[in-house]
Amino acid sequence: MDTIAYNARERRILLRELARDTPNPKCPRCGAPCAVIRTPPREDVSYVRDRVVARCAACRRSVAVEAGELAP
């Protein structure tokens, strides 16, 4: 299995889909659906950020971004 991370183009494509709030966006590398995990900040844990992670179900690649950086 190819475990190389997304390249810059693939990352931009996936981040654009996340900004559009696309449910289960397609992986730009293999076309499988990606799970979207949102981790909002918590008052009881100061270091938890407001992040969005997309992880491909098939090739297991992922991308994480601060929610505030997502712009449509």
C-alpha cells in the first residue's frame, strides 16, 4: 500500500470540499469516501483546538486543519 501523504494539489482539493461542508468527501487520491471528524475546543482541556480531520477509508491518508482556516 502506498503510504505517501497527500500532495499539495490533493490537499487543496480535499480542504475545498471540507470548506463546502461536503459530507464524506471523496479522497482525491483513490476516490473512496473520507470520514470527517470535528474536534471542537473544550473548556476543561485548554490545548484542544477547533480542528477538522478528514481520513480516507481506503488508503488511510488524512488531512487536519484548524476549522477557522476553512473558507469556502
